[in-house]
Amino acid sequence: EVQVVESGGGLVQPGGSLRLSCAASGFTFSNYWMYWVRQAPGKGLVWVSRINGDGSSTKYADSVKGRFTISRDNAKNTLYLQMNSLRAEDTAVYFCARDRGSALGELLHWGQGTLVTVSS
Amino acid sequence: DIQMTQSPSTLSASVGDRVTITCRASQSISTWLAWYQQKPGKAPKLLIYKASTLESRVPSSLSGSGSGTEFTLTISSLQPDDFATYYCQQYNSYPYTFGQGTKLEIK
């Protein structure tokens, strides 16, 4: 069974940093592109970032470019999101997702999300 | 960035009704569009990809259509499990973007 489980969320002060992790199981992790999507409380979904299978190619939403870094460790079957210079508007549930296998961005498998709160 | 606009934002309907949600893209995205369903406190669920292809185990009462800039999600006969929020997402070009969501409520 395919599973992705996020962790690492919590309360952080504005300007601070946090690293999210996403542990994957039930599939050959290195074969799949992986994604982060976030959702502020009571708001809609926002696409954040994407990384290809070997980690050589990454993409970001304009709102996080230069502050967030997506990476992966295929030996540990784990996806990461390093978040720096955090702002109040980064407060959200962060979901990790795997695509269908098409490398096209159709997000089939999602984790339960991890909440990041940026507040003083 | 490509802007995705859904209408309506909220839709009130009854069990058995046929409903349609529209998603418009600010520029052509061919058929690179997905639809998701999300229930409160849960992760989104992929329903349809490439504008009209139903994901496995998604009921055939759902259907998607469109290309270019205008797309629709239709539920032919609403069931209690269908009341949720629906999002469209374009994956034609980066950054990928979602619509703002359509909340389907029980009338």
C-alpha cells in the first residue's frame, strides 16, 4: 500500500526556519516525482514545489522561491521541505503528495498533512 | 502564472440532483487539468485527470470535459458522499495552480 507521512510541523517565529519531512513507503520512491502542497486554515489548496526522481530538477511557487528548498533522500525514501525566512502567511497545513507516475503533476497519493504555524 | 477560476464558489443541491462546476484558465492549458475532492480535515482525493479521465474507483456518476481554457466537472446524480469541496488544478506549466474551490452543500 502506498503511504506518505509528513512530520516536522510546529510553531515557529517569523523569520525562523523549519524542515518538514515526508516518509514514503509501498512504492519505489526514486521512480516518482514528489510534491508539496499547502492549505492555510479555512482556505484553498496552493501548489508549493516539485522535485523529480533523482533530485536534479526542482520547481517552486513564486511565493516561496528563494526561501524554501525541496530535496529528497532516495536511500531513506524521504522527501524534505526546508523552509527559511518564514512569514505569517506561510501558516498552513503542508501536504506531501506523489503523482500517478506520469511525471505530469496529477497528485494521486497524499499524506495527512502537517501543520506549520508562524507566529510570535 | 496561470490563474484558475472556479464557479460557483458555493453550490447548494439535493441528493439526486445533477450539478456542474466550471473551471476557467487564464490561458490555454490544453487538457492538462485535474479535479480533486476534499472533505474537512482530510487530504484531497484525485478524481479526474487529463480533463476527462476518471481515476480508478471513482464513481462513473462523475465526469469531466473541456479543453483550452474552459472545463467542467459534472456529477450526474448527487449522493450523500459527494458533498465536499472540489478543486481544479492545471499542470500545463509551472507553477502549477489550483482553483479557489467550490463547496458543494446540501440544500
